Amino acid sequence: MNTLIATIAAYLLGSISFAVVMSRVFGLSDPRTYGSKNPGATNVLRSGSKKAAIATLVGDAAKGWLAVWLAMRFGPDVGLDDTGIALVAIAVFIGHLWPVFFRFVGGKGVATALGVLLGINPWLGLATLATWLIVAYAFRYSSLAALVAAIFAPFYYGLLFGVDAILFAVFVMSALLLWRHSSNIGNLIAGKESKIGSKSAGAKKAK
């Protein structure tokens, strides 16, 4: 029962879309209406507001971290084992992808996945973040960086901790990340993918 409650709570926490919330706070258009139409930090950046993009990034990562950290810190006291923690990790991530509070239209999950990995272990999160930063700096494509980081994350976990239920959760997140970026893969191949920092004509102040 406690595992079910923790999983549902994690999903609800993940359903808070900070891209939409912060866009409203900063008086910007809904990020689901311009650019890639993805409610995430990269698309919010296309509005020209770095503050809103940073707030979105921090918020989406923080909810992933908080859900997993709480599960790992207090879960054992209420009977939550590695399988329960894995379910919490998957639930908060799925909440971001399909948020119940926003008609199940969510982001692609990069920041939330990073938060989950940091919650599992800081070194795991930092290794994955370093991979993203290296690829993003070299090629200026957020989607490409996310794809490479998603592929490497399970390998990093396996090297650090071996095979267990939480590794399964990392695999699930990586697979979902790759699937959510399927359109970006096509754009990258066709040379149509937007680079980091490019501004969308539809990204403007909300009226």
C-alpha cells in the first residue's frame, strides 16, 4: 500500500509542468503554442527569457530529484524497497511526460530525468549531465545531447551499482526519452533541427 501511495504521489508531483507555470509567471505565451511546442526549458528559452528557461529547468529537475530523494531517504522506514524506489522514479518521470494537471500534454523529460538521476546518486547525475554538456557544447543541439546522454545513463548506473531494480527504471526512462525525441531524430537527419538559443517567432509576451 505504501508503495502505491508513493508512486501516485510521485506521479502527481511530476505532473507539475514548470514550463507552463513559469511562462505564466513571467507573462509569456504558453510554450505548447510555439517553437517545438514542447513544454520544456529549451523551448521556453526560445521566448527570449533566460530567467523563465532557468526557472523551468530548475523546477523540472527539482521535482524529479525530490521524489526520488524522499523515497530513498524515508522509503525504507515505511517498507519501500529498491522496486518501490524504481516505481517512484518512473512515476515522477511519466508524470512529466503525461501530466494529469495539463491534459496529459507534457515535455520530453530531459530535466526531470536528470533530477531523478541526481536523486538516485549525485555522481550518476553529474556523469550524465557532463555527457549532455559536452555534446551540447560541441554540436549546439539540445536534442542530440539528450539522446546521447539517455543512451549512456544506464551504462553509467550499471558501472557504478550493477544490475538491480533501479537500473530497470533508468532503462525505462532512457527508452522513453529516445521515443519522445523521435521527431528530433528525423529533424537532425534532415538538418532541420533548431539549435540551442534560436528564437521562435511565435514566442512572445502573452496578452
